[in-house]
Amino acid sequence: MGRFVLEDLEGSLSVTLFADQLQKFEPYLVEEAPVLVADRCGTRGSETEMTAGEVVHLARAAEKLGDRPCG
């Protein structure tokens, strides 16, 4: 299991990865690397956090994810 902080110009979000996701996506988790993270968000107390199911380098996001519908 691992955790990292995802940041953008608006703020930051704590992201948790379970062991299999950590092993799979660790090469993308480089400081300052632009990534797209997807799965589910929730709150713990007053903090919002995310559990990552997919991490994709931003340069490959359109190719990897295609035209997925929202919702």
C-alpha cells in the first residue's frame, strides 16, 4: 500500500494505492510528472481523499483512456 499527494493549481489531494496498483503504477509516480488519476473520492473527517484505480501519464491519457463516457 502506498500514498502520494496529487497537486494542481487549485490545491492538493491525498491518494491511496493498494499494493497491486502501487506495483503497476509506480513508474508514473515521479515528482513533478503530470498524471491523470481515476477511481473514487471520499471524505475522511474534513479531508477529501482518493483511492487510485488508474494512473496514466498525461501525455498518454487520451490514447490509454479513449472516449470514456462520464458518469
